[in-house]
Amino acid sequence: MKKTIGILGGMGPEATGFFFEAIIRQTRASGDQGHARVLIWNDPAIPARTEAILENGPSPLPALLAGVRILERGGAGLIAMPCITAHYWAPQIKSKARVPFVDLIEETVGQAKKAVPGLERAGLIATTGTIRSGIFHRAFARKSIELLVPNDRDQTRIMDAIYGDDGIKAGVKSARARNAVFRIARRLVERGAQAIIAGCTEIPLVLRAEDLTVPLLEPMTIGAAACLKKAGYPPARKPRIGS
């Protein structure tokens, strides 16, 4: 029996929309009836995740768990969360959820060496909260993959590209934000990264696989394919790993 996919979203709304679109793109369907049933809980009022991790701000966990309950009551048979930084609270969500939780980081790790044979070193572009939390580093270390991260100056540029007045979360996919992310990704490649991980759900809104000379490992796209498989829907004939 096919399951309904639940999306725990709002962090931010555009990333949530991108994830839903990724599910649609990854589905092998000849008409409307072949697509997956999807429930979306889009709650942009969930407290900021980076501030909670770095500055002892309000925890988003109560709002995340409330969203899980809403999706469960709506009939979701599994739940995915298109916010990488919020995966800091994934263990608590998994322990409280009554349905399977699709962990985008674990799914990305599982695909990394399949997608990039011989992968030993990858570049991570993510929020400061995600990087300092170590959630990617711990997961990739289990596969003996070293992660390279931007230097302090470049990390400030990444945060501005995401959170600035004309940044991605403000709904502005400006040339400035896009160019900043692209240049930083290129510098990580120059330092030896054999792949780039889009470790923030806003990054694939401005960075595409064709921008890079190495593969782009995109947790949102990888996670969308995983959701379809776990929900019993036929995935695309050639699963995508980057947008």
C-alpha cells in the first residue's frame, strides 16, 4: 500500500516548495494519478534554527513536534523535513514520531560514495549552525569522508547570501548571492573537494550541478527520491543527486 508523504516545512517556504517540486520531478508518472500523495505543513513561525544552536535562542523542537503531530493526524505515512539545520533535532523527532522520519543527511551519506566513486573529500556549504553542530561531519566521518568548509570570511558571505536583506530567505535570488555561493564552491574545489554538498536547503535555489566541475550532492533531491521509494512510488529511471 502506498504511503502519503508528509513534508514538515516552512524553514523557509521556498525550500519547502523546492522539495515538493523535487518529489514531482523525481516521480515516474504518465499522468496526475501516478504522482504521490503529499501533505505539506508549512509553518514559517518555527523559531530560527541557527540562533537556537549558536545563541541559546528559543528551541524550534516544540513547533517541529507539533508539525509532526499535524502531519500524522492528516494521514502521513512518513515525514521529511526540508531544513538541514533543523536536523540537529532529528534524534528527538525520530524518538517521538509515530511514522518513519526520512533523514536527509543520512540519505545523502548513503548516496555519496555510490554517486562519486572513490570519494574521500567533499566541500560543505551550509549555515554556520549546521557546520558548528557537526551533524554532517559525524555522518560523513562514518564513511571515512573528510569535509572541507569555507574559511571564516567565506562563511560570513554564505550567511549573508542566505539571510541578508537581498538574500535567499528574503525571496531574492540575486546575482550577488548566486555569485558568492558559486565562488565559494569553486574555492572548495580548488582545495581538493571531489564533490560539493548543498548543506542548506536554500543553496540549490542558487547553485546548480552544471555550475560545478565536480558533482553536486543535493540532500533535497536525494531525500525526495528516498521519500518516493519508501512511500512505494516508482522513482525516476535515473535518480538525480543534484538539481
